[in-house]
Amino acid sequence: MSTMLADHTTLGLGGPAKAFLTAHSTDELVRLVTEADRTGERVLVLGGGSNLVVADDGFPGTVILVDSKGVTSTEAGADPKTGEEVVLLRVDAGVEWDPLVARTVEEGLNGIEFLSGIPGRVGSTPIQNVGAYGQDVSQTIREVLVLDRATGDLVTMSNADCGFTYRDSAFKGHDRYVVCEVVFEMRRGPLSRPVRYAEVARAMGVDAGKRVPLAQAREVVLRLRRGKGMVIDASDPDTRSAGSFFTNPILSPREYADFRARAVERLGPDAEIPGHPDEAGNVKLSAAWLIDRAGFTKGYGGGPARISGKHTLALTNPGGATTADLLDLAREVRAGVEKAFGVRLVNEPVMVGVGL
């Protein structure tokens, strides 16, 4: 009996796998991928399925579920800038992400506390450069152990080797590397990293740049995420999603000027138009704002798939949708935003056997 990938994705979508195997360790993961490559079999390496959109036809090859569980820590001296003790966490790719965050908070290790509540497994975090609320994993990852399928070798890639940018890395968009283990450089101390995100600062009643108790940082982030349907809850159909479906567009100054002119023409001169300058001199927009102002409000959807009732960035399968239904909605939203504002949204989840 074939395994349905819908049972292994947070969207609850995806057809059958030709073969389905589980890797319980790094050695087993390397062996299974290498054996499949040797025979010319197509391979899909699967973690928590929280960032995947899989075709209704499924995957015509071998799916390898990564279920390795190892976590080890090494004391690495003091940070010369802060005096905090540096702790290196080596984590297997199959470790569940949010329980790892909870463990670091309980053990008084800061560095990933604002990434609480994100579903999935550790192996996917460097691929997507997972981030939220002003923090992303590239700020903490020291190195990544990967299987280089082109050579068959295990290779340690430094942070610089990973090519991290906004929701992107050297791993995303191709399947040469299989993430096996990730080393995070944490700091021991009772306080969080500085609060960078205005919404979090407001919720905590502190100024941006302040540090807060780790447990408070985690608690507030979880509350904010739950309010947006971004914490998996089997009883809440709004959480049956792949998280944010579109990335926040980044525009050059000239592109931003063109966008702003169109936005003023559409919404009027008094409209609040967001734009957040980055270190490279570009401007990051809010994809959620674009979607909402283009007419796609919370709960929108004329078919089985719909926009979350809690957050316009999440496209959901409340029950009975297919991948085709979800992509029809995604294309409608993308086309509507482009028509309204001249900005083309880019999907954040990885597409398997489908595309926009």
C-alpha cells in the first residue's frame, strides 16, 4: 500500500510516494540517499512537511523521512563582546524544531527564542534560512554537515559557505546537498537576544533593542503566532497551511518609488504605505499588506482552499481541497497583487512536482 504524502505535510495535501523510507540516524540518511542515487532513483528528503506543496500525483520516486534525534552540546568559552558563555549545539536534521527551541529556553541558551512555534524539523531551517520576528537561523548557525550528492562525500559548510540571504541559501532550489546535522552557536544567559521586531516590542511593553527574559520572549511569540494561526493545532483549520505562502518582496529604490506611486493612486495620498529599508539600501514590503490591499482579505476563497481567517499570508486547506485548488488560489492572489501594485509575489514553500 502506497504512502500518501498528504499524511506527512502540514497542508494535508500530496499524492502517493512510489517508495517511502525512514532514516533514524545521519549514517542511515547518508546510506539511503546514496543507495537511491546509485540506482538512479529520484529522491525527496522529507522533514516535517511544513514548507512543502506536493503535487496531487505524488512523487514518482523514493521519499526519505528524516527522523534522526541526536542533540549534543559543547562548551566553547566566553563571547569576548558580551562575556556570555558560548555553547555549540550539534543537532541532527530530524529533530523537531519547536521542542528544540523550548529546550534551549529552559536551559538558558539564547539565540533562537524568537523562532518559537515554527513547525518542522531542524534540517529544513538552513535551507529556507527560517526566520520570524526579527530573528533568523543564519544569525546562529555556525556550520552545517551535508551530504554532497555530486561527490558522495560528507562536507562541513561554514556559515559563509551556506550563502544565507532572506529566506534563501545555497541549499534552496536544487537537491545537490542533503542537510544531515546543524551546529548552532548559542549564548548562555537568562535574557533573549535584543528585541528587533516592533510588534514583539509592543507586546512586551519594551523598546526595540532591549533584552527580555527568555521565557517571556518565547511566551509572547507563541501568543502572537497562535493569534495568526501559525502554530499547528489539529482543531483549527486555519493552521492547516504551509505557513507564510509568499515572501516579503524586496525592491530597489527605483522599484519602490514606482510601487509607492501606484499605491498612492490606488489608495489615496493619506494611505499608510509600509516600506522597511534594509542594510543593502533596498526596501522590504509586507506581502500580507499587499494581499489585503489588493482585495484578498482574511478568509477569502471561492473554492475548497482559502486564505486563513487569521492571517492573509497563509493559504489553507480547511478540508477537502487539492493541491490544484491551493495553487489556483495562489495564482489568483499573485495576479491580483501584480495588477494592483506592479509587484510579483514569490512563493515561500518548496514546490514538489508543481509550480506557480
